[in-house]
Amino acid sequence: MAKLKRDERVCPFCAETIKASAIKCRFCQSEVTPVPEPETEPSPPAPAKKVATKKVPVTKAVATEVVHDLKADRPTAAERLAPLFKNLTLVLATLVALAAAGVGTLWWQAEQGSASTTPSGLLVGDDARTEVLIAGADLATRTLSYDYKTFDNDLETARARMTKSFRKEYDSTMSQVRANTEKNKIVLQATAVASSIISATEHKAKVLVFLNQTTTAGVGKSAKQQASQNSLVVTLTRGDGDWAISKLTALG
């Protein structure tokens, strides 16, 4: 991928290079949120604020577009696919700053025990934090991967670690994906390459997960393949058992 200029960025919908200050993509005509140009003089750091995110409803999958874009050799559909989620652009740097602030507090308390909480309710301890990181990366990978040959089994594997409300959204979306996946022999493989805790308590956690995704349509010599990189905020909840996904938010 060519290095972006200072005043450029990638459209979150079609992956074409556009101006950072653009409010509409000149290629796919999607409305985008302009990104302010960096200041020439560094400003004093502002206190970290909680980023308000809104739940993105699971929408009808764009799997039909995958095959079309693959044939045209354009990396559009895979980047828009991050199945279940689209049309949300957030400032990644702010979330990373929040994660750093939370992690600092957790590490300060880490020596107090492998699975305890601070007076403010934050989860601390190496074992407990590692469990959250592993769960976030693993469950995001399960949710965003499927193979036309093992479609039903892949769905059951993912559904096993979802909350009731999120499972309902997932089932609705995958019912729309099934026919096209089987017809065009689509394989979507997601691999988590990094993760970081944004916040974690005994029963709820948010994990920032970076994924590499490979989409393959067809088999043999006619198969078409394209790769994309995605970042997600994975919200986990836990009762008396294992961590389960309750929400996924895609970052633009």
C-alpha cells in the first residue's frame, strides 16, 4: 500500500485515497467524517475523555459485493465487509489513549493478586488481564471467520460465546450471507494480530483488536483473493462462566 500524504486518508467504505478534510468520497460518494489536519505546533495534552460510541446495528451483509469486487481486483468489499458492521468512523488514536490510561492503572495494581479489583472496580492481575485479551481476540476471530464448506459448524462455534441479544443480530446477518457464500464458495478468514485492553471490570470489558482478513471467492485457478486490515472494539460480558461477546464496533 502506497504511503499516504499528510493531507490524505483512506475512505472507510471503498478504500480509495481521499483528502483528509473531505466530507464525501469522490469515488463511492459516501459521506465521511472530515479529519482535522494536524497542528503545526504541538498543543498541550488534553485530559482523556471517554469516547461516545453508538451501537451499530447489524445490517444486511454485503457479501454479494465481495465477488463483484474481487473480479474487478478492487479491495473495496472486503474492507467494507468486516461482517456485521459498517458506516461508523471513530478516532482510533483517542481509543488507544484511553486504553493506555486504563492499562497504567491496572499494572500499578497488578502485584496485589492474579484476579482482583481496585476500589473503583477495575480488574487487575496478570492472569485476569491475559484472559480478557485472549477472549477478545479469539471471539472476534470466531465471529468474523467462516468457510462455505463448514458454514453451519463455523456459525455454531461463534454463537457459543455470544450474549443472547448479540446472537440474535448475528443470526439475522448470517442468514443473509449463507446463500451467496455457498454459491460463490466464499471463505473469510480473520486473524488477530494485536489486542489491548481499553477497560475491564469483573463482569464487563472492552478490548481493542487489530485483525488481518483474507477473503477468497471460488476455488482452484479461478479463485480470487484479497486482504484487508480492520480494527474493532470488542465488548465482553461475563456472568458466572466464560467471557462472551455482547457488542462489536468497527473502527473506520
